[in-house]
Amino acid sequence: MDANTRIEVKVASTDAEILACFPAMKVLRPHLKDAHELLVRARRQMSESGWCLVYVEEQGVVVGCASFRIAEFLSWGKTIYVDDLIVLESHRGRGFADALMQYIKATGEASGCSEYHLDSGTSRHAAHRFYHRIGFSIRAFHFDQRLGADGR
């Protein structure tokens, strides 16, 4: 891909498109057992919370994907929240993550969101550098506690 090639972000709306995202998503979410589990979870989250999965390809193969949802919070107002962002190691530094994040930002702006949020694991230093580069700030700590038998 040369510097003048525009990266097209696509919405995964069909089962085939969701399943095609599995190899990339598995890198970020290794607890996913198989592509069918991604499909089942994706369909449930799409119907229950407006979750959206987007992806980018190179030569017909998904090389990165992201998921997000729009929600309203007392603390932030109407917000677009990134659940997942992954670009395969072999394709990093080539604009794929930028394209995904710009798509999500534009979606939030078009939807009247006043904020753009994400959480990132504390050990993901390269991701943190990327988020800072594209204008994100660290404004809070995120705390969690596992519930249930399997913690998910």
C-alpha cells in the first residue's frame, strides 16, 4: 500500500464479515475460543447495546478491526466508546489503526457525541503512545472486579 492509498473502513454486518475478523480479534482477545463464539457475542452485543464492529483489509484479508458503541453516561454525556482496537503486528505503522479510529471519531461526531473514550491495558505501552499521538489523554483510572464463575 502506498502513501496515497485511502484505507477503507468497512462495517462488519454479515456473519461472513464478522467471522473474517476473528483472526485479528483473537490476537487482542485470546480468551475467545473460536470464530463462532465471536459471532454469537457480536450478534448479542449488536442487538442489546448497539455495538458495532468495523474492519480494514489488505488484499481481501482483515488486518485490523475495532468495535465501539454509543452510550450515555451521567459523567460524560453522550459518548462513543471503543471496546476493541487491533491491527495485526505485520501491518502496524501503516495507517490502519488511524483509519479505524478516525472512522469511529467521525461516527461519534455525526451521532452528536460529546466525548470519545476507551480503556487500554496498563501493559500496552505502544498502544498508549498511539492514543496520545492521536489526541487522547489519561483522565482517570479504571477499576474492575471479576464477577461470576468464569469472570466474564
